[in-house]
Amino acid sequence: MNLPIYLRYFILCIFLLTAWSCEDIDPEDQEQAAVVTGQDSAFCGSCGGWFIEVNNVQYRADVPAQFACPATRVWIQYELDESDGSKKGGKWIKIQSIRRRMG
């Protein structure tokens, strides 16, 4: 069974596009349970963000106002914020998405 050359290239292109569209899921991109534990008052009178605990690790982050309350249980997606030295050393994260966690 001989396929025409254009059909072979078409099948090859479909295969390559399918393989290219598959990507590894980074565990840090998955939604994780977290708790906003309190405000960080170490910098300039409470402008240091908020403490957020994820998997027993405490991070700092800028938390949207509706979640900025101690003991707020949330689901978050985040990435480490290493934009400058003080944030890198202080375990800052950038919250990509956040929502309340019920229960």
C-alpha cells in the first residue's frame, strides 16, 4: 500500500503537531492548598506582604484584598518570585490564581 507523498507529509505533520502540543505538567503549576497566616510587618510598617503556608513551608506574597485576612484557607497556583535578592532570600511567591477553600 503506497500512500501519495503529500499524504505521508500530512500524517507526519499531524504526528509532530500532536507531539509538540503535549507538555509536561509542572507540579508547581497545580493548584495547592494553602493558608494565609498573617501580615508580614518586618518591612516598612506592614508593607512586606502576607505570610502564606503551603505544605508546611512559609512564603511571603502580595495577597488580593479579599483574601488578606489571617487564617484564610485558599487554593493557589504560584511560582517563586526571584526578581531581586531580597525576594529570593525571603521566599516570595507570585500568586497566579487564588480562590477560597471551603471546609
